[in-house]
Amino acid sequence: MSPLSIFWPVLAGHAFQQTALIGMVPVLALALGLHESEIGLAVAIGLVTAGAALPFVSLLGGRIVVLGGLGGLLLANFGLFYLIGHGGHGWNALLVLGLLALIRSVQGVSAAGLMLAAQTQGAAQKDSRKGLGIVQSMGSVGRIFSAALIGPLLLISPLAPLLPAAFGALASLLLSRGQAAPRLRACIRPPRLTAFRVTLLTQGAVGAAQIGLAPLILDRLDADPVRAAGYAGLCLAAANLGLFLSLRLLVPRVGGMGARGAGLLLVLAALSAPLADQLSVFILLSFIIGGSTGLLFTLNLSEIMTREDYAQHQVTGWNGAIQIAALAGGVALGSALMALSPAAPFAIVALSGAALALAPPSTQRT
């Protein structure tokens, strides 16, 4: 069995749940007796906690990170099931919010640690680009299925969309028996900030595109808010399909011109979005944005994780922390620009693509 196999169930299951939670905010607010903004606050706290912890997680060692992460996700998911089932039944709202924030923090740190371990294992494969492409594609599988299944699952129960994360963690825990733990770098020293240039640009673009998509669809297709949200879900699935295919098919093979071409495609997609007047065009553009950003991000991650001059630096943890910060920054800046025009967030995508086309990540084979 491949050393990467143990990470497939948990990372795909967690990504399934993460995507489901975005669409379930009104359902969760009703079940827990909270306002939708309070649900968003709890999710944000989980992201901040994960980002702050990532550079230091590797100090615990590979076995503790993997087993602790799997155990943490299992416990957090059981806690989430119980909270959703009972939290709205006369509990104090502040207590419910605090418990939800705690659960999201445990989930965030656990999942981030597991991704760090998986990336380390992927970079250690004979072909680091192929190994990292496999790792980075794991979450996209969960997100694709979540976008397609969240509606039918909610008809069964509000808890149904949350179950794949628990099943995935349990399956990975069983698969990890007898497997050697990844060798994590026991240091916290970051490489120079320029190593994360591609991470900042790609994830900032992703954040801006995600926050700007539904409002632009609402404006360009004259759709009502509910229908626009449904269309945005289809576009999210297309973006993750593009991500999956580029990581599995292109990352192991692409050269310098291909990386530059991905940046140019990002520019083209961003400039085309404000002109789109059909759902099929939005789906195609989302596919391109997902594939291009995923390819560029993974090429850069492969390079910085295998560079000899970074061997004594904590690359993976800091890259993950900056990834979370860049996503949040893209969402925040895109939200601010939306006051100017529904298409304005895609200016961030276009500028990021131009910068990446002019100076693409290295495509050295390692």
C-alpha cells in the first residue's frame, strides 16, 4: 500500500464536510439557535487557529501529528454531531458559540497537521511533483462530491453531510496501523518570504474569485439569490474538477511554458468573467481558474519543499499558514472591491495571473 493511501479518506472526507458547511450556514444557524454571522465567526476562528499553529505542528513529530490529527478529527466530529443535535434545545447561545469555535479549532489544527504530514510524504516520493499532485488532489475529490450531494443529504438529515468526515478519519486511522510515520522537519525557522510569492498570488486569486462569483452571476444572469447560489455551487464543482485534473495529469509533466501558460489562462478567465452571459461560460471559467491556480501552487510547493538550501527550514508549515492568510486576504479584498462593481474582485485574479505569467514558478524535476 502506498504511504499516501492513508491520507485519502480523511482529507477527502474533511474537504467534503468543509464544503458542506459553507452551504449549510442557514441550516446550522437554525439548529444551533445562532445568527448566521456567528456561524461565520466560529468558522473564521477555526481557520485562524489552524494558521497560527501550522508552523509549529511539526515539532510534535510525524506519528503524533498523524495519530493525534486523526483522533482529534474523530472527537471533534462526534462533538459537532452532538452539538447540532442538542445545542439548540435551550442551551445558552454564548456557550453554543464557544463550543462550536472550539470544535472548529480542533478540526482546523488536526486537518492542517494531517495535510502537512501528507505533503511531506508526497514530497518524499521519487517524483515529488507527482506525489504532491496526488496529495493536493485529495481534497478536491471531497469538494466535488459535496457540491453534488449536499442537497440530497440534507433531505435525509442535517447531520448527513457531516458524516463523511468522521468515516474518513476512522478509515484513515485503520489504514495507518503498521505504517511508518512521515519524517517531519523539527524546526520552525521560515525560508525567505519570496519563497511563498506563488502561494500568496494563487490563493489570493482563489479567495477573490470565490467571494465574487455568486454576486457576478446574480448580476450577469439576472438570477434570483437562491438560483445564483445554486449556480455558484456548480461552478465550485467545476473549479475542483479542473483542480483535480490539472494536479493528476499536468503537474507531473508540465514545463516552463506550461506554467507560464497557466498564468495567462488565469488572466484570460478573469477578463472574460465580467462579459459572461451564460452559465456554461461561468462553469468553463471556473474550471480554468481552479486548474490554473492548483497547478501553479503545486509546482511552487514541490520546488520549495525539495530545495537543498531550504532543508533546515520549516517550509510546509509556513506555506500552509500563508495559504490560509492569502485566502482570507483575497476574500476580504474582493469583498471590499465588490462595492465598486460585481466584477471588481476578478481584477485581483487578473493581476495575480499576470504576475505569475511574467514570473512563473520553477518547473525543475525533482
